Amino acid sequence: MEHFKRHNDAEVAIILTNNPQAYVLQRADNFEIPSHVFNRQEFYEGDDVIRLLKNLNVDIIVLAGFLWLVPQSLLKAFPNKIINLHPALLPKYGGKGMYGDNVHKAILAAGEEESGITIHFVNEHFDEGEVIHQSRFKIEPGDTLEIVKFKGQQLEHHHFPRVVENLLKKMKS
């Protein structure tokens, strides 16, 4: 939201979430961006979410912190237009249950010397879509969970909006 508030050719059209307590709703309100909270039934059994996105003429759907599998109907309505941010270097440490601290704890437990982020297209499986971008950071001896999370978040904040912006430019050219 911060990145795109300064752009004339792209904007965040709406924030969607399944969590009525999500902090992103407050941020959306602060940026004067409309939001919509949906439940599992609405997301998987109806077409309200698809209709809402189509009515807004969205070019790309950006997932961040979304833990549900995207239904086939949404994938078909927006082919190669749904992307996700994952806090590890896929294909390692991806799949169901691999999110947030779970990912970082697994990386530290395995003694990895590096980690990073992956931005990828979404398909019918958790974290298996085509990789768009990966960025890495070194894990130093003594790095804690908090330090690893921080290093990953720095990469996310730097790269995610720029990757989204570049995808939008490619779609419009």
C-alpha cells in the first residue's frame, strides 16, 4: 500500500481477508483503501469474491500471509495473475503448515546457512507455482528466530512491491 500510493499507473484496489481481526484492515483504512472480509463458505462455495475482483477490473491478485489454498474457480478466473510471497527459498520449506515462524524454525533446526524469500505464481498446490523471484540472505552463527525473521522481512519489503510493479508493467505492455 505504501509503495503504490505514489503511483499514478497502479493502485491497490481492495484488501481482502478471511480474518476480521487482521491488522491489514486497519492499514487499509489508514490508506483509505476499501476492504472486504469473507468467510470460508463465501470463498470456496460462492462466486462473490470472484465477482468483486472482476468488477474492480483487478490486473493481479497479491497474497501475503494468506494461508488457505486458492480454489480452482479463482485460479481459472485469474490465470497467472495470482502471486504469493513465501518466507523461504522454495521448493525447500514450502507446503501446508509451512508459514511464518514454522518456516524459520525449520530452517534454523536444519542448520541452513542461508534463507530468503520466494515470490511465485499460485497454483492448485501450496507453494508449488512457478517462481517469479527469489532473494537470499546469509544466516550467521548465533542468528535467532527474530533475526532470521527480520532479515526475511527486509527482503520482503524491498522486493515484493517492485516485483508486483514489474509484473503489472509486463501485463500492460
